[in-house]
Amino acid sequence: MGAFDPIMTYEKGTYIETDTGNKVSRKATITGATNIILGGKSIIQTGSILRGDLKRSTAGQHVVISMGRYCLIGEGSVVRPPGKLYKGAFTFYPVRISDFVHIGSNCIIEAAQIGSGVEIGKNCIIGKFVIVKDLAVILPDTVLPEGAVVPSMSLWGGNPGKLIGTLPETYQETMEKKCKTYYQQFRPA
Amino acid sequence: MSVSYSCSHLATPYAPLPPSYPSSSTAYHPLNKLYFCEECDATRCDLCVGVEIASYFCPNCLFDVPSANVRADKNRCARSCFSCPLCESSLSIQASDQSPTDISTIATSSSSGQAGGPPYTLVCPGCKWSSKEIGWNFDKPTGIALQLSKINTLSETVQSEFDLIKEHLESYITHSTPTPSAPSSARSSRNPSRHISNLTQMAQKALHRNVGGMTAYPAAFNSRRPNMSNQENKENVGWDELAEYRPKTSWRQLGLERGLEDAEKMREIQEAGPDGLAGLDKRWKNSWENDRSSKAMTPQRIPLQTKLTKRCPHPNCRHLLIQPDTKTVRMKIKMTASNYLPLIEIGRKRRRLPNTDEIEEQNPTFTSTEDIDCRRRERRRTRGILVKEEDEPMDSTLTSGETYSFQLALINPLYDPIQIRLTQPHTPRNAPTPKCTVNIPTPHFTINALKDAWAYDEEDENEDILMGGSEAGLSEEGTTTTGTTTTANATGTLSKKSRFSILANTGVGVSNKKLREGGVEKKGNMSKVNLDVELSKEAKGKIEFDLEVRYTYKAEDIGTPTDKEGKDKSSAKKSKDEYKHFTFWIRVKIGQVV
Amino acid sequence: MSRAAAPPTKITSHSSCMISQDTDIRGDIAFDEGTIVHPKSSILALGGAISFGKNCIIEEGVIIVNRGKDTMKIGDSNHFMVGCRIESPSIGEWNTFQPRSTCSSGVIISDNCTLSAGTTLLHSLSSSASTSESMETLPPCTVIYGSNSDRRVWDGTGQKAGRNLREKHLEYLREIIPKYNRIRPNT
């Protein structure tokens, strides 16, 4: 964890760095940017899509996608708010992502909530209104069906996703360290 | 490529058998799965800790089930959580479509369709299975399990049989709970499951029973038996005879012996094809033997999950190592080994090429200072023998007969600097020859103290600036360092480090020392040392070796603000500067020879 | 592409369609009433044309390809969710293609089918394995699910609610998509 992690470089200028240390690829598709909040030191990689335009039907300003610190949206991943009928009218609901969340490459995320310290492997599909509590691991290629609930300290995998194990008690420290290291190693060439 | 740590379970710490003994594999665990008992000053693992259930919860609705209800609920969620009989996803509750009007009216009237009403059904979001298929409909969208239990009780015979067994065993269990005046209470009171030991006694007795036709050693049995019963009488536990259980109805009457019915079933299964037979993985979660065809599968209530309390297994200790909090993810007590033992990682694999041509060395093809530095360092380390090395990806396969060099990184979790001694454990006599020999050029070195989190974060932020700015310093520094970016970085952090260590009043002496003490690369609370591994010509398969790591830490005086180690306290009273040792063993897996 | 002369791009769309500018649309493509195309999707008529029915939703990352000579006909009210890939020569109505489902060119899809997330629909081996040339038609209300892409028949529970949801969804998208995305001018 950390000591021999290779430095990941990107060509200078391909990523925009914000005041709070977010690194956002210029080649990411971000619609409705005003409805998206990034907590700082989060990375949004090339080819990812953030659908901030799919907001609630009620009038006024709404946060559509919120993300905490030290998060990662991997290459080609899509984050999109889930939608359903509420009192007869269709509306989208926000996606809330906490701190230390790593989403691997080519994932499709339509979750309602992703707690802190969650690792989602590559090629996962997280269905509409899924709730992932704090501290969980979702293995690569997992498909979580609509409305699934992932409790804390659990390990999920498969299609459809199943609870397949529990995480070691040290997971929180491991994951936070990993996220911080990743952020530090991800720098311009 | 992995490093795992030894756990000697309850025994006094010893070097586990070398990797050539497959049985030694249970002695090693990854560091993040190990616990540490401060009282025993020893590592503990999941194989040896005592485990108790702290709380039960449903993984779907996350309801905390009171432990009193768990047994009655048969360890499954008693609310509305069911798993799909086909794909095991958790089912959702859906209101039925509005009264049987045709679709066109639905489309026009906006109010209908959204509200829905009874009857409610369970539907699977994954495979669109619906409980209508098996005729399950519910009046209310809540408390499905309760509604179901009213509709769908177990068949009369099964329930009464179950009750009878329960009654039969319960009388036994309540009867044999330990009496308060039990002798040798010091030991028995610590044992939470007294009746379990009674069960083992029962089993023992059953084993010693005379077996018909086995008359070879009747004397031995007879001589032992009175002895045993005497002992048990003394212990005052008194183990009762478990009366023979007589079922209400015979399985023959129940018709488990099905005959023609079975033949009929077989024919059905054959007709239905492979999809008609429910998979074993779906069936074995059912409590009862039931129909094998997939169309007969019913949703199961979702099994509860638990949070576990873990205790030191030592009979005289039994301290809590892990105590979870029911409400949050925090742990009330969390004694994990990663806070006590240095984290060890292996990386930077290089293969040593045997050709020692000096021509190439003089050839000015390698103009970069890095390469030359690398060579110089290499030459110095191998005392004049010219060797060439090249980096290889970590996951590449190894070749037998070759020599590889690695770097071992050790990260100090303590707020004090520690000294490390790396040695190779003694191998037992007659052990098979190891697949590789390991050479540790620098077995003794120190690791700087861990700093406070805030000091750490700040350093991270400054790192980027240093990366850009320290380019000039690299060339002159290069003669004494490897010339890698990490050391260039470390020169910059040195001044900061000393400043912080003065502030924090820890490890002043060590952090101001030179950064490199003979082949040790240092950065923050991490030290990297080199390791040469020579594979034997016959080496095949998994290549791993063991190392003995002894670390010495200063048990400082009580004034140290960072002293959170309980084990330090006892020694701190005696003298100001006392050094303590801790030894553990690691197994390093370096790859495969194909 | 080495294949000679891809047909020129010709988009025919009804005035009520909403086709995002940020899409990859090639070849002869027709959209009927009320179809919505999200940004970052690809509709490629490399061979014959592709025609969409009414009220389809095509989400981001969707790839719909027609390599054959004949027109690919897609019926009404189909929902193509994020990242699905469709090569089926003919699709009926009210089908749902969940995220990252794949549909090969050997299968004709009828009506009310669902391809669950991450599944792949291939020509069924059991039906006519020997004649790979022949097209297989997926019966109505088929559900493809799970890691093995198993098939089963849906009993139609919640059909009305599902249709109602899709209609409301379209309605809302029509309102919100043009606010944040550039839409192709009608042709």
C-alpha cells in the first residue's frame, strides 16, 4: 500500500486543477456543471460522464451530484441520477457520494448514495437507487440491481451482486491511505 | 508479490516452519487481518481469536435485530426482506396495477397508475420474477413476513416434529447449565459455553461405549470407565443421559420413501430440461428438503448478518481485541496489528544479468546521471564486481538460476523511531533445501517515527512543489543517493521533518541523522532496504522465503505525549530509556517460476 | 474504415424529437415522433438505414449499429439505457435494454422484452445451432438476466406502472434536456 505504487502521470493541460485540488479531465463530459459539487482533491478521469443536468422536477437550485474529498471517477465511468415517479410526476433524485470513494474505470453508477470509504471495481453497474453504506467493497464486474442495499463492512460481487464476505477491521485505514496515495501519485508529467 | 505475517496462535512465538512445508501456510496472514493483544504482547489472527456475536442486523433493511428475537425469527429477517428464488437479489414490493382497465386509459389519466393498491406482490428488480407466479399476494406493503407466516405455515407434521425435538433438547440444555458452586471456577467461569463441553463429554462417552462384536480390548475399556465417571462426579457437573429421541411419525409414514412419485418427478425433470431443475446453490439455503424443480422455489427471508466481538484466545487474558459499535461503523475497541508492527512491502524487482563487460560500462550510451549513479551504487554494493541490472515488471515470471534484487519497504506505525534487524530464521534439520537463498546487505537499520496526521498532510501538499524545484539538487546529491525521485524529495523534506520533530518532541536524534546509512533509503517513516534473492537451478513453482524481523523501540518516559502504547507504560516506570524488542516472522512471496 | 463508401449521413427527424448535438450519428437515420437521444451516444448506419419508432429513449454511451444491407427497424417506446450495444436487425416495441446489455445481430427482438444489466443476448444455441444463418426471434416478454444471461418469461406484473413511468420519464426529459444540452436543429 503505497511504498511502491507507480506514479501515474497525465499530460499537463489535459486536466484542470481547481482551487480545492480537484483534478478534472478536459475530456470528461460534464453536463449541468452548476449542479455538481466536488469536495476537493477528487479526480475525474478522461472519458467519464457526469450528468448534472438530470435534476429534480421541483423548481429551484438543486445539487444533482455531490462528491466528497479524495474521490475518483475512473476512465469512462458514468454517474447519472436515478429517476422515478413521485406523486404521479417523474423526477430525478440526487447522487450523493461521500469521501474516499474510488470508482474504477467503465462503471455505470445510478446509486442514490455511496458512503465514505467505498471501493467500486472496474466495469461495475450500480443500479438505480442503490444505497452503499460507509466502508464497503464492490468487486470488479459486479451488477447491483435496482434498489439494492450494501451494508457497511461488506464485500459484494457477481451478477446480480451478492454479499460474499466481510472486510477486515483495518479496512477504513487501508482505504483512506489508498485514496490519499492515489491522489498524490496522480500528477502531471 | 505479497508479504504475510506470522501468528503463532497460543504458543510462545516461534519461527514457523519454512515455506517448503505446506503446513506452515496457516501461520501467516496479511497484516491487515491480524490483531494485537497488548496484554500478551502477541499477534492474534482470525484462526485463533475468540469470537462472540455482538449484534444481529438484516443486510437489506439494516434493522438491528435484538438478540432475543433472533432465535424466534430463525436467523432471518422478520420484516419484508426476501431474496429472489431465481437470482437471489432482494425483492421489492410492488403495488398491483390499477383495476383492469386497458392501457390506453392509463396513459391519458395522469393520476392513476402511480398510486396503485392492493394486492401487493414481491418483484425481483434483476430478473423480473414476481410472487404472482407462485400465487403470493399481500394486502399490505409492510410486514410481508408476518403476512406470509399467517398464510403459509409449515405443514402440521413438520412443525409438531420440530417442536418435539426442541422440547427434547431444551430440557437437556437447561438441565446441564453450570451450577454456581462448580469447582475450579477460575477456569470454568471463563468458559462461556459450558454445555458445549458437556456435549463433548457425551461424545466421548459414546465413543467409549462397547461396540458389539469388538471384544478385543474389553479390559482396557472397563478399567478406564470407572475412572472417568469418578472424575466427572468430582467435577459436580453431572452429565445426564440424553434420552433416545422418538419421532412422532416415522419417515416411512411421512412418505419420504416415495417410490412411484419419485419416478414421476424424474420424468418431469427430464421434460423440463436443465432449467427446470433448481441449482444446488439455490436449494441449500432452504431449511427443509423440498421440491427440486425450479418452479417450486419460493422466496426466502434474507438471512441476518452479525457484527462480531473478538477476544484474545489466551485463557488467562481474554481481553477484547475488537468491539464493534452497533449503531456506527466505528469500533469501540480495535486492536489491530497494523498499529504495532511495521508495514512491510516488497517491490522494484530487478534481474541481475551475469555479463560483466566493462566495454559497455565505458561506452557513453548511458548519459543520464541516473543510470550512472545507479551503476556506481551497484558497483559499491557488490564490492567491485561489475553487474548489470534491469528493472522488470513485478508480475513477470521468475527464471530459475537467476539472481534478483528487490527492495523491501518498512513503514513505522509508532510515534517513536524503531530499529530493525532482519535475519533469516533457522531452518529445522532435515528440511528440504530452499528454492532460493536470500542475501540481506543491510540487516540493521532504523526507521523514523510516524508523525502526527496534520504534519503529514502538510508534507503531502508541499511535495508537489518540491518535485518541481529539486531538479537542480539532484545531480550533486546523486553521487550518494540512487538518484530516484524519492531521495530527491527526501532532501527537501529533511528540514521540515526536523522542525516538526522538534515541535512534537519525538525522535529528535534519529531524524537529524544522515538520510542514507549504507544502502537504506529513507523517507518520512519509511525505510527501504535492498534484498538479493538467488534462485536455485531447480527452483519451480511458487517462490517464497521467510524473514525474521526484530524491532527495537524505545519505551520512553511518561512525559511523551505520543505514548499510546500500553506496553510501554509498564517499562516506563522503571527507567527513562529502556529498549524493548519484538520479534515476528514474515513470509515474502516473490512470484512464480514457470 | 476500409469498407468502401459509408453512406452519407442523412438524419430525418420529427419536429418533436430531441437529438443532442454531442452524438455520433452516421448514415441514413430516421427518428419518429418524440424520440430523445442523450449526448455521447452513437447511432451508426454503416450499411442499411436505421429507423426509430415513436418515443424511444437513447441514453449516453449507447451504441446502435447496423452493418447489414437492410434497414434496421426499431419500434416504438424502446428504452436504451446507458452503455448498451444493439446490433439486432429488428426490434419491436416497449423493450428495455438495461445498462451495458448487448444484443447481437443474430436475434430479432419482439415486444416487451428486458435485457437486464450486463447481459449478452446471443443466438440461442439450443434452438438451431447448426443453421447459424437463420435469425432467431426472441419471444415477447422474454427477460435475459444474470451472469449466464439466462432467459425466462415475464408474467407481465407491473406492466402498466412501467409504461406509465416511461411516459412520464419522456415528458420530463423533453422539458429538461434542452435546458442543458445543445440539440441538433430539426431537419
